[in-house]
Amino acid sequence: MKKVKFNIEYQLKSASLNVLWNSIGTPLGLAEWFSDGVTVDDNEYTFSWDINTQTAYLIQSKPNTSIRFQWKEDKDSNYFFELEIAVQEITGDLTLVITDFAEPNEKEDLVLLWNKQIEELRRKTGI
């Protein structure tokens, strides 16, 4: 079954660009909210949760702007997940835009998972 692309936007009004980038753009930051641990070997990131691990390739990073990964099992496809920081022109507030792909019948569950992860990010960073 073909996966569908979707975007979710999270308003992070009180966020500092440096704090947010460090949280999404560094292995240590990702280990604070995205997974229980992150190990890096060149462009290969291994994320761990309890007894589960999953490997992703870093395929693009634009400092203070965005980071894009591709899960190892998706390496022969165009599927990826991206965390992008958008700055609102008028207010200067930050928005975190998540781009991801899911099977049509799994999209709702994946959105709920991202919501939970972003709540953890807010809790850990105070944003």
C-alpha cells in the first residue's frame, strides 16, 4: 500500500530558535524527547525506545531550519520525515512543521504519536 504524505504544524510561541534547533538538530536533543537514546555513526542514527531500536539515515540538515531523516526500511523509496522550523513573519513566533508519510489506515495513529512526542518536547524544553 502506498503511503500518504502529511504535514502537522505546532505553534511554539515562546520558543528560542537555539533551544528548538538543539532539540531537533542534535543527537542529544533528540534523545531528550524523540527517543530514549540516539547513537550516531556517520549519517546513520539509531533511535532506541525501551527494547526497540530503529535506524534512520540523515539525508538533509539545514542548521537552524530543518532536518530530514529516512527510515532504513524506506531507503529505496521517497519516504522521509522532516522537522522544520518556520518563523512567522509578523510576530517572529516559531512553528515546528512535521512532514511524514503513513499508510492511509495508520495516519491517525501517527498523528497522535507526533502529538505525544511534541508534548514531550514542550515539557522537556519549557516551550
